[in-house]
Amino acid sequence: MTAPDVSIVIVNWNGRQFLDACLGAVAAQQGVNAETILVDNGSTDGSAAYVAERYPWVRVVALAENRGFAGGNNAGVREARGRFVALLNNDTVADPGWLKALLGAADEGVLATSRIVYMHDRRLIDSAGDGMLRWGGAFKRHHGDTVDVAMDSREVFGVCGAACVIPRRVFEELGGFDEQLFISHEDVDLSYRARLRGYRCRYAADAVVAHHGSSTLGRVSGFAVYHGQRNLEWVYLKNTPISLLLRTLPGHLVYVAAAALHFTRAGLLGTFLRAKLAAIAGIPRVLRQRAEVQRASRVDANAIAIHLDRAWLSTKLKEKRFDLGLAGGGRSR
């Protein structure tokens, strides 16, 4: 049997209501030889059986437990036969030319990310790739902006795991996603480790996917805050080259203090503090990971620093206001 060009990996957890639209759009992809793998993370809504019966062309990998976005995708990629792997959220609907356009932006040394728009309003951007702040936080590029500002393809810091393509060889070289992160920041972490090894990430403006957004994490939920605030510390400590870490640590502490103020006002200070305590408890393990990551690095700190954004306050305030507005308006993200 001829190997496909690309393996599409979709992780699902109790998302049966999204699967017809998602898989229908996958089936309509044009000009690409692809296989589709659905990883079911121990769903209780009958998703795995439903897909096996209704979509026999989809290979179902049924896990006994929820292993998160990280563990689910790792399990799917282990089953992949394609030269590239395309990661796609289950609550998305991809345009017919999405995968061909995304593959056109990738190669053996380049990871590619999509123009992800909101399902409820395709004029609004959810993500145009991931950015990384100099002080250690991550953000979605053009999050909440209108599509007209994200029409140009370009290099970006990282790929958004909701809809991206990664050379399978690179994914395997990196050891896949860090399963300790479970959910949140796994894509930022993988992109950071890829950059440290000299790989690049590119935003493909013509690879369009509509996304409900955070159907698993929820809207501005305690679950999302806990994992996000814990994981950003681990990603920052694990990956930042030592000279850059020393230069940015004072700013990182200011960034954390500003976040504490924000979550206090949002009534989530307790969740924020639990996340930071969990991050501190994980430091011994993260330092062991850091030693491996930095030993494998093939670039200097300046090659990373040029891709870090300095406008941390305006970027995060804009992001938080937009997300709170969506949550207050009852729209999912």
C-alpha cells in the first residue's frame, strides 16, 4: 500500500457533536493524498463507535483514558504513515483547499500553521500562528483582529496545534509533545524546541480553518487558567537559553505579578496561585528536561531572541479583553 503524503490526526474527547462537520470537511480536501486518524481520549459519548460505523475510512485509535491534547496527538502520530502529520482540532471545519495550502508552506525544515477563524464570525481571527513574549508568555497572533490584517504569509514563532502541519521526522526527533503539559502550551513548547534545533515555523494565510474554539477548555475557565499558568512557567524555564533567561527573568517576574492582578480582579486568584505552586513543584523534573533540550540546541540565543515580542502588556490586555468579551457574550471560543 502506497504511503500517504500526510496523516491527519484528530484528537477527540466527548466531541461527537462536532465530528460530522469536521470529518465531512476532511473528506472534501482537494489535491492531497491523505489518511485520517481519529484518537479518542476515553470518551463516554460513544464517539469512537460512531466514527467507526459512519466513517470507515477513518482509522480510530481508542484510548482507555483521557491523555489530553499532548498524549492523544502523540498516540495518533505513532500510527501515522505520512511524511507529514497534520494536527486538526475536532471542533473545526477546514476549507476544501486548507491542507494543500498548508502543505505548500511546509517542507522538511519548516512547520506550517493555518489561518484559524471563528466559526460564529469568519471575519474574526482566532489564531494566525503562535507568538512568544520576551518575558515568557505565549499568545495567539492577531487574536480577535479582523482577517484583513492577517492576509500575508510569513515566518512566525510557532504553530497553533489546532490546525498545523509538522514533518513527521521532526515531530519524532523532538519526542513529540510533552505529555506533562497535558493541555495548553504543548504547541508553543514543541515549536520552541523545534526552533532551538534550527527548524522554522511559517504562517500560511491561505490555509483557512473555522474553529469553535476551546470547546474542551471552556471559556475563561478555572481549568484553562490552571493549566495555562502552570505550563507557561515550565515552557519558559525548559526552553529559554541561559543568557536569555538571565536577561528576561526580571521582566518575567513583572509579567507574573501583572497576571496575578488580572486574575485577582477576575476572581481566580486561588486558581492562579495553585497553578504557580504546581509549577514550582515540577521544577526538578523541568530542570532535567531543560538539560536535554539545551544540549540538543543548534542555534544561539540571538536566533531565538529576534522572534520574541516585547509588547507584552498591550498584547495580553488585548487578548484578555477579547476573550472576556466572548465569554460575557455567551459565544464559545
